[in-house]
Amino acid sequence: MKRLNNTIKIYLGIISLSLTTYACAPEIDSFESSAGSDVDFTKYIAVGNSLTAGFADRGLYLEGQQVAFPNLIAEQLKNVGGGTFNTPFFSEEQRNGSGYLQLKSLTDGQPVMEQVTSNLAYREAGKLTKYTGKIHNYGVPGMRVDLAYIPQFGALNMYFERLLPEAEVGTKSYFDFVTTRSHTFFSFWLGNNDVLGYAMNGAYENPEDATTTFTSVTNFTNGYGNFINTLTTNGQKGVVATIPDVSTIPFFTTVTTARLQAGVEASTGGAFDEIYISTASGVRIATAEDLFTLSFPTDTLGKTSNGILAYGLIPQNPLHDRFVIDKDEVAEIAGRVNAFNTVIKQVAASKKLAIADAHAYLNKVKTTGISYNGINVNAAFIQGNAFSLDGIHLTPLGNALMANLFIDAINLQYNARIPKVDATKYRGVKYP
């Protein structure tokens, strides 16, 4: 095999320089709004993680918060008796929040990202400016079903710490923080991170990082059921969402074996055969069934690692397991997601709650794509319109479509007529 001494450029082939013009008139049926039966929307709260908070582009910032799907739902609920909905927004002066990625340029069709570092909202290193106002959107990036019951997590997660009074940091759990508020209706989308943290780490549990733990079905069942039981103690209604499969998001589908091989061939000018990966069953050649994470450091491929040349290109120096979800791990994760979704649907049915099937919806976005009033939406990285620059979280357009999925579920379950969001008003990925 030819020894590689230069940096390997990975040709992703993902960017089209043509931009979509959203000129189509929205196709929204006119009808008379109605709250339906046996449901009260006057005080809506949203329980969830980063998707609920409006996290996007690998950060939490004001624009993303403003278009978070619960905010869009709350605006539509005003047509059927919904009340004020407060989100812990960053101030305009600190609008860039935690910082986030933006697309700086396109070089030879390849995206060049840069970190936004101005107008941030840190009061000190690792701690965001406190929010002290009323809250109805309780989305906390990084929140999981299992960690929702751990008071210490409030001291470890800066997004949750920001919402807690100082005396409650490290002493009050997310479950207690949320369920002690009065509400008449709720949305609930937790469970993604109980799978995603493990998957993002290459199906590798880091004993020093609880967010990479692969939550057991038993723990999920108990934690999820208890949370919903508590939220419905006084007969409140709500809508819950299923958990997407990780193989539907560009974080796991953009860097493929074929693209890595093409990058090596382009860099060496010669033919190339294999990439070697480390798995629980031993070292083997990667196939199209294996998933590489978007965070995979492609510039290390073929370099020296642990004193051995040709990292990933010879069986003696395979790619580390944490950068690859091999086909057995893909199946393991999909099985756990299906088990969690069975629990979600059973709990929802027992409480007569609406179900927004995000699992089925995002599968469709990936496999066939969808068309909304002339806008094509799919799961392609950057050009697909649905996912932001981190390959996990939604664009404003993606949030608008997700809000409509929730609204459809609410209308169906409660015989309501809540008008849907005009998603043509919201952008996909912002180009430079």
C-alpha cells in the first residue's frame, strides 16, 4: 500500500451553489379554529431537550430559540385559547448565547465553518447569564430521561444551571423543576439523548461522561412513565413525540466509506481498496453499512497514530471505535430506539395523549424527502433544508415543519382545529 505523507482531503460532494428561492404562496386551507374537546390550552408548557430549546448549529442562540418548534406551536395555540408562552431568551446584547457555527464560505464545493464568538452570554467560563423570568419552554440541551432525576446534573449542565436559582443548583432535579409548575397542556419530547449521546460517541460509553451512557429499557420505562404520570396528575392533556433513528440524521450519514475512499484516492492519485475499523468482534474492513460520525477527524486518516503509520488504512492501525458505528452497533441502537418508542406509544395510549411520530416523519425526510409548497426538504447535509450545520438539530424551516407534525397530532387526538404554521416564512441553512 502506498504510504501517505500528505493531508487527505475528503470530498463530501454535498454543496450545490444554487440557492432555492421561496416564492410559492402557502397552501393553507382556510377553516374556523377550534380547541376541540376535553382539552385546555390556556397554559402550555414544553418539556424536552435541545430540540425543544431551539438549539441549532452546535449552539444555543437567540434566533434558534425564537423559532424553536414549541414557540411556533404556542403562537398557533393562541387561535384556540392558548395564553402567554415564555421562553428563556437571551437578550439582544447577548444574542449569540453559547456561540454557534456559521457557514463562512464554500471552497471547491466544500463547506468552511467558523465559530461565532461575539455577543455571547457567559457570565464566567462555563456559566451562562442567568435567566430569572417566567418559563413555559423548559427545553434543556443535553437533558435525558435518566438524568432528569439527578439533582447534581443542574451543576454540570450550563443550560440547566442558567434556569435555576442559585440555591437550587445541584439540589433540584429537572423532573422536580418542571413538574412543580402548574399547566393545562404540555408537549414532551425526551429520550433522544438517551440514545444519541451513546451513538455520537461511536457507540462507546465513556465512564467519565454520563451523557454517553446507553440508557436501559427498564430505566427508560420507569423514568418516562413516572414523568408522564406526574404531568397528567390532574387530568392534563398533552402531546408526546417518538424518538428518531440515528441513521436518519446527517451527523451519521454524511461521512461514508465511499466518500472516505474517494478522498484518499483524490489525495494519492491512485487506486484505493480498504478502510479498516475496530469493532467489538475485532478489526475488519469498513462497509457501506457502517456509519461514521460527522465529527470524524478526516485529516488524521492515513497519518501516524500511536506511533504507527497509515491510520485507518492498514489492519494494524484501524480507526478507533468511537468514530464509527459499525453495522452491529447500528442494529443495536435501532433496536433500543424501537423499544423506547414502544414504551412512548403505550404510555401515551394509556393517558389518551396525542403522539407526534417524529421517528416515521424523519425516516420519510431521509428516504424520499418531502415537498412543502414547492420547497424540497430532505436529510442531506446543508443542502437538504431540514438540519442545521451540526447535522443533528433543525433549521428554522425544520422547526416549522416539526411544529406542524405536533399540531397534526393534537388536532387528530383532540378533534381540534389548530391552524398550522406557514413554513414558507422560515429559512433552511443560511448561506454566506
